[in-house]
Amino acid sequence: MKHLHIIFSLLFIMLGIVIITISKMIEEVIPKLGYAAFQSAAAAGSYTPND
């Protein structure tokens, strides 16, 4: 029974590490996507500084 608790605690630790890693990757990618969207909108002429 004690081994079951150890296995579950290790699973939760691994799950936490995976969630942190994914959130850091998303944090890196989202600004680049926003910049690309802004560039495409500006190149299409749909964005003006007055907006």
C-alpha cells in the first residue's frame, strides 16, 4: 500500500513538471504569434496608427 502512495506522488510531480514546461513553451510562442498577426494586418493595410 505504501508503494501505491509513492507511485501517485511521483505521478503528480511528473504531471506538475509537464504542465510547467508546456506553459513556458506557450509563453514563448504567443508573443511571436501576436507579432506575426500584427505584421500581416499591417501589411494588408487594415491597420492604421489612428485606430
